[in-house]
Amino acid sequence: MRPRFKVFLSAVTSECGEARKLVASDLRSRGLEVRVQEDFRQEPGSDTTLGKLHNYVRDCDAVVAIIGERSGSFPPADAAEPFKAMLPQGFDRASMTQWEVLFARHYRKRMSIYVASKDRPSPKVDANADDDPASQQTLRDHLFKHQGLDRSAFDSPADLSRLVLKEPWPDFSRPPPKSDRFVSIGSLFKGREDAMKRLRESLEAKGRTAVTAKAQALHGMGGLGKTRLAIEYGLAHEKDYSALLFLSGETPAALEASLQGLAGVLGIPDHETLKEEQRRREVLDWLRHNPGWFLVVDNLDTPEALKAAEGLLAHMSEGHAVITTRLSDLSGYFEPLELDVLTVDASVEFLNERTVARRRRAPDEDSAALAIASDLGQLALALEIAGAYIAYNRKSFADYRIDWARQRAKLLDWHSDTVTGYPRSVADAFLLSFALLTPAARALLEHLAFLAPEPVPERLLEAPIPGFASDAADALVELDRYSLVKRLTDRAAFTMHRLVQDVARRGLTAAEADARCLATLRCLIAAIDPGRFVKEGKRREALLALELHAAAAAGHVTSDQARDAARYLLVQTGDAFVEGGHLERALRLFSDSHECCLALAAADPENAIWQISLGIGHERMGGVFLAQGDLSAALERFEAKRDIVYALTKADPGNAGWRRDLSVSYEKVGEVQVAQGDLPGAAKSFRDSLAISESLAKADPGNAVWRRDLSVLRNKLGDVLVAQGNLPEALASFRAGLAIRESLAKADPGNAQWQFESPN
């Protein structure tokens, strides 16, 4: 069964029993386990009622304390004796209900306190009841005056229920959230009984929620099936968890994007419109308030990725986390569980079952299957590819071995276990399947190899891939038949294993790889073209969906053409993230784009286009830093943009466009200096900008845009002069700006902007 979220409701029955009953009903409707004092009646020969209350409160997840003016009855002295050390100073005894609150405080439980309003009618209480209002007042003073605990007042049972339901309670009445990667291969999952048992034992040792425990690390070489083991484990114990969640952690950026993507899986309201930090906070809050989840963090194969995951998981302690990695040098935070290849018997069983419906029967099948298992090193991924090959081509096991031996002799000698991180047998199995692909499927495979190993929307294939004239949808079906891609069942998307991608890329020459990478980048660019492949108003949504693929393709560029395409795509994607308020992710994309610009500018330093692109990159990053409040970093970027444009205008002083750009750069630097309190620096920057704008307006007095620039700068300089106490010059500057706006409004009375900015 899924772990129950345990709630204890504390109240004096005679005073607040009706309100408690309504709250209990509401919380139980969410699938929560709710207990009250009456559930712990003492039975002969058993622990005392107070002892049972202590144990339940100690082990529960939350306590709701409903506090009135009555204390309720007191336990026998001998029953309270084991807990006397928990009494606060000033207490010589406590009632049963008071002990419930004290237990919750002692064990630092999540506790919400609700106080009956004085306006609420007091229930009749038996005059002979064991009750001590003075003791209750002592408790209230201790909680509210001395401890300063928050509380809310309620007037009626319905009012209390409404207040309690506003709290972030988990809702187990609905099916638990589940990431789309949790799809079982059923009986084809072979030979991992021992690993499943060890993983179970390790996670159970951590308790239902691993508050201080280590994360579990499944580690071993590529192709072993680490991710498959984690997924099948989660599905096998689905009823034990409040959610089954999956994060891709190949890079820190992918991890962050995947974390925020959980907002949709978890059903967080309006998650698509939330700002980046708010979406992240909502996801982490959900995980904190819904303990007992199972989380897989996949592909942590670099120290940077591992460090990023450790930093994240350190703040996510209310469930079980399992990571997969090829690294063996793990920090003490991770509990290692090394995975080995499948046994020979499991490998043979898999091949037999995977191919049973379509395999051509031949004599001595068992020995041939055994030989294949040995040839492929008993690696799960290689066996899957081999099984798909045999089934699709209706081969016998012996036929496969013949084909494999022929292909192996022709293989390119590029493979090294040390360099690639996976055995030669994996490459052998892949390349044998590659060899039988149609030219269209092979070409599509080589293009997809430059994307991220994350789900790819099938609609991407509707955009043209330069040099690819075939039907991409048909080619995808062929790749799926050979298990070279996996199509998702719940949405129109597919994934390609990163080892398949690596083998495909390594089989290309440098020129072929660059051509495929460039074509893939241009396909991504075409896929965000509004009006052609994206509906108007949906471009930002398309860009957000392709973020990881854009970054992955950009990471493989080698030529200037590919770098330029990557630069453009990353900038467009970064702009979409800025628009959506996802500043950290935008900054990473702008930084990657800037790296492409640096390489282009270094290769051709006289190319003004690359210099301008460099400047624009600085400006975009400066804008993000400014939005984040990092004024120093913003100033550095804006100054870098200013220096680049200054050099361009110095080389070509007649270029009015660059001169205006330089004026704007001075203006942006001045704005940051104002925010920093550097008034002399800001005044100089605005004066420099003003001088350029004045020369432009003088050379072309009919240009309304330049004249308005001049007016705006006059006002900004005036504001700085006022702050410096130079009122006469400030007044002159304001008047000059006003005169410009008045002339603009007079010259074009139909222009609403000029009329709005004019005082007349």
C-alpha cells in the first residue's frame, strides 16, 4: 500500500469535538489517515492510552491542535511518569489533550494551531468533569506568549474546516502522479531479481521518508540497464509511493529543466505561466508536503552533473531517490549499488521471449542464443537491439550470428571502451542494425543523434531537414522497429538512447557530422517559424519545448556555419525564457550562444557582424543580470557591449546605426550606475550618450526617433543632476527635453505617443 499521511487531531471532546469531527471527515476524504484521542482506548494488559498517544504523535506526519479554554481530563500519575521530562518549565502535570500538544512540540512535528474564538458559544461541561481551566491558560501562555507560535481563530466547525483545508495537505484520493518514463517492459525484464531485492532492502532501511538518509546510486558501465531497473522497481512498488517521478540529469541545465517540468506532472495549477523561481518552489513544496515519493535521477555521468544532483537532493528528503550513473567515484551522500551484466540464463530467456512471435526456427537454437549472449557481453541494451533485429527481419539466432560476424569485420576501428564508456559489443549490435536501415531511416538516425536524449516531440519531424527529402514519419517507424528509438505511449514523442546517439555520431566523418549537425539546427530553427510550423502565439511554447535539444545540438558544432545557426537558435530560445520569467535558464542559453559568437569572432576578427553579435550577447546577459538584481555583473556586460560598439564606430564614424547603438549602450551603463548610486559616473555616461544623440539629431533633424532619444536622455540627465543638487542645470536639461517633446507633438498632432508625452 502507498504510505499513509498520518494526521493527529488534538481537541477536548466536550468542548471542540463537533469541530474536530468535521475536520477529520474532510481530511479523510483526501485519503489521509486521521486519528483522535478516542481511537487509543486502553485495553487490559496493553500500553496506557497516554503511551499509545505518545507513540502515534511521535510517528505521525502532522498534528492539528484545536485549543479552547478547557484542559480535558488528566492521566494517572504513573502513566505520565515516563514523560515528565517533556514537561516545560512551570508545569507540574498535563492533561491528556495537553500532552498531545507537548508530544508534537517535543518531536518537532508539523503542527497547526486553531483557537476557539471567544465569541463562539461555550458548550456545557459537566461540573464534576476532571478539568482545570487554569492549567489550560498556562498552556496557552506557554505556546503563544513564551513560544510565540502562530495560531488562527475559528468561530464554528465549518469555519475551522475551511481554515484547515487551506493548508497544503496531500491528496491521496486521486491517482498518484507518474512521469511518462514509467512504462514497464513486463516479462521482458529479466535477471534482476537480486538487484531488485538489494535495492528494496536499502531503501526500506532508510524508512518511508529518508529524512537524513543517503540517496541510492545505481552505477556501472553503459548499456547495463540501470535506468530500466530503476523504472521497473518504481512500478513494482507503485502502491507504496505517493508519486513516481523521473528527472534527466545529464547536465545541470537538463536537471533544472526536468525539475521544473515536474510542475505539469504534479498538476500544479497554472504551472505554464509561473515564473521560474515560483515554479521551482511549487515543485519542491509539493514534494515536501506529499512525502513518500519515488524519484529517479538519470544519467549523472559527469562530476558536474553529480554535484548538481547532490545539491538538489540534499533539499528533497521526504521520499526515496535513486540515481543512475556510470561513475564509481561517488561522494558519501550516495549509497552505491553496482550493477553487473545479465546472467547467461537471463540473457537467453530474454532473446527467446523477445523474438518468439517472429523468429525463424532452426536446429540448436539454445546454443545459438547462448552464443549471441556471449557475443554481446550479456548487456541488456545490446540484447534488446539484437532481439529487435532478429524479430523484424525474421531471422534465426544462427542467421543473426552470421550477419553479426560479417558486419563486425567491416566495422570502423574507432571504438575504445575507455573513451566511449561502453563495451564494443554494444557498438557491434547497433551497427549491425544500422547497416540494414533504409537510406532515409539511416539519415534520420544520424540527424537525431545530435539532439538531447530526452523526449522529442514528433511534430518536430514536420519541419524540413535540409538534405532530407524522405518522409520522416515513415523513417521514424523503421527506427522504432529496430528499437533504435522508443515511442512514448501517452503522447506523440520519442526518445533515443544516448549510446545509440553516440554510436551513430562516431560512425560519421568530421564533414558528415558537421553537415548533419547543421541540418539538425536548421530543422530546429524551421520548427519555431511562426505561421509555417507553429501557430501564431505558440512560438514561445515551441521554443521552451525544444530547449534541451537546441543546447545539445549546439554542443556538437564544429564549423562557422553551424556555430552561426546555433547562436541564432540559442538566442531565440533564451529570449523565450526571459519572456516567461525563467532567467537562470535564459542566462545559460545566452552564455552558450555567446561562446559560439566568441569562436566566430576569433576566427574572423574583422567581421563586423560577429562583433555586433558579441555585443548583443553581452547586452542580453546584462539584461538578465539586471533583472536578477546583480548590478555589478550587469554593468560589466553593458560596458563590454559599449566598448565593442565604440571600436566599430571609431573604425566607421559615418555609420549612424552604430552611433545610435553606442548612444544606447552609454545610456544602459548610466542606468545601472544610477541604481548603484554612482551619480558622477551616471552623469558622465548620460552626457556621452547625449552628445552622440545631439549629433545624430543635428545631422537628420527630421528623424523623430532620434529627437525622442534626445528628449529621454535630457530627462535622465536631469534626474541625476537633481540628485546631485545641481538644480539650475537640471532645470535647463528638463526644459530642453520638454521643448523637443512639444515640437514632436506639434509636428505630428495625430501621433498619440507624442501627444501623451507632451504637457499640452
